Amino acid sequence: MTGKYKNPSGTVKRLLKILLRDSDHNAIIGDFDEIYCNLYDSRGKIYAYLWYWRQVFVSIPDFITGLTYRTGGMVKNYLTISFRNIKRQKVYTLLNLSGLAIGMACCILIMFYVIYEMSYDKYHSNADNIYRMTDYCTMAGNSYHYAVAPGAPAPVFAEEIPDIRSFVRIFNFQGSDEQQAMISIDNKNFEQNGILIADSTFYEVFSGEFIFGDPAEVLDEPGSAVLTQETAEKIFGSENPIGKVLNISSFPVREVRITGIVKDIPENSHFSYKVLISSSSIKGRFRKALMEEWLNITNYTYFLLEENADTEHVEKKMADIFENHSGQESRETGIMKEFLLQRLTDIHLKSHLESEQRANGNILYVYSFSIIAFFILCIACINFMNLLTARSAKRAKEIGLRKVLGAKRKQLIIQFLMESFLMTAAGLGIGSVIVAFVLPAFAGFTGIDPGYAVLNSGAFFIIIPVMMIFTGLLGGLYPAVFLTGYIPAKVMKGNFLRSMGKRPVLRNILVAFQFTISASLIAGTLIVADQLDFMKNMDLGFKNDQVLVVAVKESSTVRNFKNIKNELSSNPGINEVSFSSSIPGMRMGVCAFVPEGFSESETFLMDTYYVDEDFFITYEMSLIYGRNFSPEISTDADRSFIINETAAERMGFGSDAVGKELSNLTNGRQGKIIGIISDYHHRSLKEAVEPMVLGYRSGGGPRISIRIGTENILETISYLEDKWKKFEPNRSFTFYFLDEYFNTQYSAEERMSRIFGYFTFLAILIACLGVIGLSSYTAEQRRKEIGIRKVLGASIETLMLGFSRNFLILALISNTISIPVTYFLIGNYWLDNFAFRTNIGVGVFLITASVLTLIVLLTVSYQSLKTAYTNPVDSIKHE
């Protein structure tokens, strides 16, 4: 017998107990202890201790082999039983698979959208350390936040702030895609947009995959230019264009030499370009105005900061440097500036500043659609839970018998979870097939790039397993615990319901939860659609129907405005023609004005553009005070302004503004206010009406607004196209209708409305699949009861109402719960983004309640009719 002092450590014994079989480990360990004592006496403690540990390592292969065999056999048994149960219940399997497949397909599609929206600008190797400098300025008590900044500060900041590794300024002279420059080479002409001018440090800050050229040198020399691969192929085909010289008309830089070709810019970028020209190409006074001004905003500025730089510290240093260089001038002009840093990867979803390079997305929509995806998946899981627990009576005796035969509850839970994960895997497979078919259409209406490699995203390979585990556990865990909790003795006697001692309260709660989500989505869809309809039909203060806009591409066309007006007006299908620098719905310039009676330190920033005398007539706008511009009055050309009501109120003049002097600090122009025009929405209804100043030019500007008649529209457009060949023979004729262009400002809301609508329909469809399954189960359970009621004289209508009553009560409760939820999330949170918004009336919730009630009735009507019309004799005999 071994002494206590000769026992090996408890750790090695515990390991052996784990590795050896339960049935023989005590005997084997006893033998090992005896051998250990003998070795301890004959060979020493260390030798005996090492021998004991050797037995542990020798036992590992047998343990693994046994575990694999037992586990493999157990898994095989679980799979076999799971497949049998799934195959045996074909209808419920079909309903579950359909709900899971549609739910998972919706989640995957929304995941594609979310991953794509979150991927913007992350392809840059330094994305996490790139920041855009924005300009937050305050004038006359009003604040404005611009994405553009002055040209002078960037190089000074980069030199004096150690945390700034590099900077780049980007100048966009085209403003919009319709303003195309003409590129010429070898007597060939190409219209081109997307031409930017940038500092030589562009590729120090941003990434570019070069086909030809050295990114460190391509923009060093004046007149050097980089083309994207698409642009190079359009102009040169397969020829190597390096060293070729391009001539550019209607652009500040007239001649450039190609020094590099870069692969096309990904779509998931907050700005893009087709041609990039070195900023050293800009000379003279133009260069001074763009790059040496501390107050006038002229460019987009980006900084590459050091790793882990403190942005607040950098912003404070920028404020100090600005104060030293231009603080006094800033106070004298009344323009108080603050330069802020904005992370590059936040711009697309979180930035909606003045003068953004392109329309950005909205983080609110990303959150909203993620929540919708989660709820749709929950609805599918609830279907699975409800149908499985509802069918529990069918499997009660099976579970009771297996428990009697020695099955442990843990094994039964694993069995049910195995079934759940099998269904989940099958649903994921079918859902993936659905996604493959609908992804191109989905990409089309959401605006994502279908070529974006979502599968290369690490998030994809995290979210898919998480979604599968979440669905498998949520769908199967509660039914597994619920079903395996049966008391075998009572179940075997057939007293199933009393063995549980509960009514299906949880099932009703889950169905109510499904209906609440469905009702909220229906109400949300109605509110979004109502807001869109409100914006499109609200009185804008001008008439935008039947107005056709043509973008002028040559400055000579603007100079020839009189002849063009005369020729176009001679056509009976054309009512009015006007030249202007901008149109309603298009971003315009902002200038600093000092009204009469104010000092230069009391400056007002106001939207500004130039029109001719026919602009107000063409758009049917109303002058409420004063007069229109006139070519007969010489002083109107450079010494007159017309302002809107908001500008008159902001300056404190009201109707007395007519006759007051107004000075434009931006261009030095001074004049009198000759008229006040009623406010009109020159921006979208998401924004409040801002103060605006209109100046007069007889040539107006590079956009022609043409009001055409309602008859022979195609003939009128054909006439305009023929005439344009005479006005601009080397240019294509491009036009758009203003009402359609104005409504493009609501494209993000249009997409949201469509996505909301589609996924609301799918969520309701999934919920209906669950209701079909539950109504089928309820009909089966109440078959004898309904037969007896029918024998006792109950009518078909009474039976149908009694059958549907529980579902209708749940729908009513769900509608009541959804009202405050929808009102807060959609009614307040989302609608607060709009300066002009619709009111949420009771009608929205009445329609929601009616739609949901009708859907529930239609869903259960088949089973209720089938049950109500069943022969009562057959029902009463049914067991």
C-alpha cells in the first residue's frame, strides 16, 4: 500500500481520469499508483514522477481515437434522426425553409449594401491617417460649414505642424459632370468631364495603381497630367500615350503632357477623376487667387497625418497659425473662421457639408437597413420556433420514450439544435442562390457597384458564420429546452398539455412581435412615400415643368446669346428662353456681401448667381417689390441686384430693401437692390430657404432654360438638336428637364423608399408563412371542437371568426405597439432631417392597421374555410 508521501501530484491523476475511459480508470490508476511507489523506492522520486507523466502522454492517442469514434457515431446518429424528422414533416419543412431562405437572402443583400457603403475610401493605403480640412465660418451671426477651404493655409500648416506628413489641394473647375471640356489631339476631339487640378503631392496622400509612370514624379512639372485607364483607352486606344500632348478648351490649363496612366478610380470613393493636372500649371493672377488667399474658399484640402496624431491638437495649432497670418483681416471683414479635420473614411456616410464633391450616403440609412435585416432574420427565427413548439405534441411521445430508454436531456437538446442548424444551413444555401439571381437588380436600385468584391471583405466572413450561429441558436435553443422538459410519465399517458402546465403564452408574444415589426415597416414605408410625395408636389415658388435645360459648353455660345435667343424664340413650340449661371436645384456660388449701413466686419454670406432679364418670366417667378432687370437701363449690367425675401429679412430691411446699396466683397461689385423676389426653393426641401442675391448679365451664363409648349414636344426637341449643331458644331447636344433634374436631389430618399417597400413586403411574406403554419396546426388541434360547434348550429361566419380571433387580437395589439415606435423612429428621427416635412396623420396608422388585418385574414382564411366546411361527422370521429 502506498504511503501518502509517495502519491504523485493531483494534477497528473486528474488528467489521467479525463483520458481514460469512465469504466476502468479507477483500476488502472490504482495499478499506476502501485508501480509509482515501487519506482519511487527503487529508482527515486524524479524517475517515478517522469514515468507517471509518460503514461499520461501515452494515453492521449487512445483518448483521441475513442473520442473521434464516439463523437462520429453520435453525430451520425443525430444527423440520421434529424434528416428523418425533416423529411417526415414536408409541409412544415417547406414553410421553415422558405422563411429562413428569404430572411437570410434579405440579410445577405443588406449586408452587401452595408459593407459597400462602409468601404468608401478605404482602398487608400493611408486611409486611416488622411483627413480633409473643412472651413467652418461665422458671418453676421450665421454659421456655414464648407467642404472647401482657402488655398493658402495648407502649405503653411504642413510646414509648421510636425504631425502633418504631407498635404494636397484639389481644384475642381467643372463643378458638375455636364460641364465638359474639349480635349483635342491629332485633329480628334473628345468631350471630357472629371478633370481635376492637384498638387504634385497627390500620390503621397492618396493611392493609385499605376500602369505607366512614377507616382512620385508624375505631377512634378507644369503641364503634366495623369489619365485614368478608361480615359486613355477612349482617346488613344491601345497605344502608349506617355509623352503625348493634349489641348484642352474651356479650361484654365490649355495644354498638358501625359506623364502617367493610373487604373480607374473605384466607385466607392467620395471623389473621382478622369484627368489629373499638376497645380503648377496655374500661373499669374489666377494662381494668386486660388493658392494665396487665406479667406476665400477655393479647393479641397487633405492632410496625411502621422500615425496616432492628436487631431484636436492639430486643429488648435491650425487656429493659432491662422490667427498669426490672417486673424486681423478676418475680423475686419467679419468672417470668423475655424478649420476642422474630417477623417477621410467618415466623409461618405457622415458628411453633408456645403460644396461636397458629390452626393454622399447617409449613416442613418446604413443603421436603418441593418436593423431591418436583423428584424427580418428574427421573424424567420420566430417562425421556426413557433412551428417547432406548435408541433411539439407530435413529438412528445418520441421524446418521452427516448427519455425512458435512458436518453439524457443534454443529448436531446443537441439533437434539436442539430435539426435547427441543418435547417439553417439549408436556408443559407437556398438564400445564397436567391442572392445570386437578384443581386444585379438590387445593385441597380441601391446604387452599389455590382463589381465590388464583397467576398474579399473580412467582415463578410465574420458576419455569415455569426448569422448562421445566431439563427441556429435562436431558432432551435428555446424549442430544444421546451421540448426536452416534458415529464415522461405524464406524456406517455397522453396528458401532454397538463404535463407542461402552461398555455402558449410565449408563442403569442412571438407572433405579436412579428406583427409589430410588420406594422412598423408598413407605417414606415407609408411615411417615407408620403414625404417623397410631399417634396415632389410642394409649391416651390416657381414652375419647373416643361422647362428644358441645355448646358452650354463653349464660351462663344454665351457671347452669341442674342442670336440664339432670337432663333430659338422663332419656333412656335418654344415659349421662353433664358441664360443663367445656375438653375434651381443646382449648387451655386456663395459670396460675401455688406449691406448699406453695415461695416465690413458685418458680412453676410449669400447664395449668388447671375441671370438675364427673361429668367423670372421663364420660371414664372413673382417679384413682390421693385422691378426686373432691363437691358435698356445701363446701370443694371453691373450696379443692380435682386434679392429674395429671406435675404431682405436677414439683413433687417424687409420691404424697404429696395434702393439700398449692396457691396459684394468677393468680386468688388457694388450696386443697388432694385427688386425683391418671393422666396423659392433653389435648394432641395431638405434645406431651409437661404438668403440669395441675383445679379444681372445680358448673357446670363452657361445654362439655357427653355420653356416649351405641351404639344409636339419631340418635334421641338428635334428642332433644338438641329439648331445646336449650328451653335456648337463640335459639341454633342445634351439636355434634361428641370423637374426631373430637381427631383434627383431626393435620389437617396427614393432608394430608401424602394428598399423599405421591398423588404417590408418580404418581412410580411415571412410572417405570413409562419401564420400559415400556425393556422394549420390550430385547425388540426381544434378540428373536433369546430365539428361539435357546427353540429350545435354555429354558422360558417361564426366559426371563421372564432378561428381567426386570436390572430386578429394579436394584430390589433401589434398595431397599437407599433404606433409610438414608428412615430418616434420615423416620424421624428428621420423626418427631422428635412427642413420641410409632411405631418404624420392618423390616416397612416389606420391604413397600417387595415392592411395588416387584411393580410392576417387572407393568410388564415384558407385554413379557416377548410376547417369550417369540413363534415362535422369526420371531425368528431377524428383522433
